Amino acid sequence: MQITRADNVYLPHQLENFPLVIVPGLRNSDEHHWQSLWQTRLPNSKRIQVDDWDTPDLDKWKAGIRAELDKLDKPAVIIAHSFGTLASASIAAEFPDKIAALFLVAPADPDKFRIAQRLPKTPLRVPAKIIASSNDPWLTDSKAAYWALQWGTDFLRLKNVGHINSESNLGFWPEGIQLLQQLLRSTKKQLNQINKLHRAA
């Protein structure tokens, strides 16, 4: 397997095959957050822009995602955290053709923001993975599992890593890179199957 190296962390070559859109949660992701560390080293990665990172506004987050997706000439992989996962799932339900896969880490509780009724209630039509923590203060792991079931996503529960953010002290979070690689590997297989069906039609 071909790999590139960044600060003693090996990056799978699959990450070069997709544009990557980074979607932080509230208050953006600081310089110690794994999203920020990934952005500096992952090829083809862009972060969405939101006017006010401190006010949870589903429509503004969705607009920020859509703006980045509209700049691309092929489907992107969305790497989202916290409140950003909720907006990302909503965009995936509306524009599945623009998204190759969803990597949804530590979803925030939509009930806290009174937006649960605005989120998708049926399986998403893109490959997706939800990663939750057993002691996340923003959402119980059982509730994260509920949304994974609603959206038809893979689900992984990590033990005692909080909100999977800067306070979790994950650094570059190489385990997350491995999980992203697994998602992209399965995504590539699905895309190949779709292309075969199109050619046979």
C-alpha cells in the first residue's frame, strides 16, 4: 500500500483520491483539534466558512457546506464533528450526488438545539460512519446509536474519550485516520459497483 508521511503519522493514499470537506462544530475547531491537524496535512481538504461559529444555526452550517461542495467537480468526503455532523447529515439527505461519504464524529444532541425534527428520518443514500464516545457530555452513546440506525450508517463506540475534541488530548488522532481509511475503502468498492451497473445499463 502506498502511503505518505506527516509528523510520524502515515496517511493512506486513498485520501488523495477524494476532495475532503471539514465541517467543525460550535466555536470551530482550535489548533489542537484533530480536524485542524488533519487539515494541515491532508491533501485536497477545505474547511467550511460560517459567519458566527458561536451560534448554532443549522441553515448557516448547511449553507457553508453547500458552498464548498459547489466548488468541486466531483463528490466529496465530509469530515464532520459535533454540531457539524447534524448539518452534514442534512446536506447528504438533500444532495447525495455531491457526497462520496460521511465521516461523522461525536454528534451533538439535536434535541438540545431543538432541531431533531429537521434532521433526516430515513437512511442516507451515501456511505457513512458515526463515531461516538461512551462518556460524551454532548450526546449519550445510546442516542448516537439511535441516529446511526435512523441514517443507516456504520456505528463505532469508543470508550471514555469525551467529546472527541481538543480536550480529549488525541493529538493528530491516527486511529481516526485508520477509521477514515476503512470508510474510504468501502466507499471505493460501492462506487466501483455503481460504475459497473451504469456501464451495463
